[in-house]
Amino acid sequence: MPKFLLIFSKDEPVRWLGHLDILRTFERAIRRAELPIAFSAGFNPREKIVFASALGTGITGGAERAVIELTQTIDPTDLLNRLNVTLPDGLYLHHCEELPPTLEKSALSGYDRGEYEVTLSLSAGITVLHIEQGIATLLNSDAVLIEREKEGKSKTVDIRPNLFALSLVEESVTETRATIRMRVGQGENGTAKPGEVVTALAQHLPGEKVTLRRSHRVRPIQRDVENARSLSAASEPISEELQV
């Protein structure tokens, strides 16, 4: 049965929907669009839709990926238009294509990194130099230790192996805000959450308060593609200087 790759954005109106909420929203939109969706087997059949990686509650995304399976082929443009009519404000399909059989398995596999833009709220007196020095200190550290809570228990975790790039968007800095870009692990091999990176960075900045104001995943990153491609390629949003 044909499978289609969907690339969509998750914007502010649905920012606080979690991964399962997004899944259910797509399922309802598919039904309202009357698409010939395929279902899984078993006692509780579900629409066949799979996402490359979960996007956390409170985080927006600009190029999220999903694959849906239909019982019959359909024009990709028609599929895109019909779904965009039934999806709520804040979820929008930018691209749809039918996958050849040779790409069905690789279309979503290996997305174990993410590129993020994170907006910070700053206390007074923090400058570009402060932030750049804090980033340099963080990247030059052998370990970046944070505390994670799970089932009521605290655990110390080193996120440095999963912090691949970090930089300041200099033109974004005001007296109270700044934007940083980062690439972090987000898969089975380890994770570094944007909020954890911000917490670690704040320890190297002056002032009483540095908090995460907004977190946006620019795109999930496929491991094999990332390893094979130089970060200096013109298409890459993060420059070669960010490679760590």
C-alpha cells in the first residue's frame, strides 16, 4: 500500500499539545478529510501514521516529519490540500510526496538529533560578550552535569556528549532577550533537552535570572545524513564554526 511523507509545522496555537495530542489531531483530520487511510491489525486498529521523533509539549517545530499509509494512491497535492483544510490552526502541511518502496524504511529512521532556536529571557546587564563567553565555557567543558527527575527520584546526567553545537544569534540580543541555536541528541543514544542546555548555560552567566522563553525545533536531523555532510554546506542553517 502507498506511503506518503508529510512535512509540517507546529506553531504557537498548538504549542502546548503533546506528542499524543498531535497524533490524535492528525487522526481526526485524516478522518474528516475522508482519506483512504490504512489501519493496523489487531483488536484495537489505529490509523497508520508514524512520526520521525516526538516533539515535546511547549515546543514548536518548523519541519516535522510523518509518514501515513493509504489503501490506495492519491495525488500528493490533493492529499496536502485536503488535510490542510481539516487540520486546526497551528498545524500546517508544507510538503507531501509519495515514497518509493526503496525509501519507505529510511524516510523516518535515524532522526536522533534536533536543531533548535531557543529564546531566552535575561536579567539586566547580560551582554553579547557574557553569552559568548558562557557558550565557550560550556563547549570547552569535559562534562555538563544536570539533574533529571524521574518517578520522584533525582539523577545526575552528563549531557555534554549530546550537545553537538551551540551559538548565539548576535542580532537577537536586547536588554531582556537573546536567541541561541543548538544541536542536541534526542534519541536512543542519549538526549540533551533545550531547557537543560539553558540551565547549564545560565550557570556561566552573570545576573539573577536567565530563563527559557520559547523553544523551537527548526528540524529533526537524521544521524547518517549529518555524519556524511559537512556543516559548511550552503544549505545548512548552522555554520561550520558551530561544529563541536
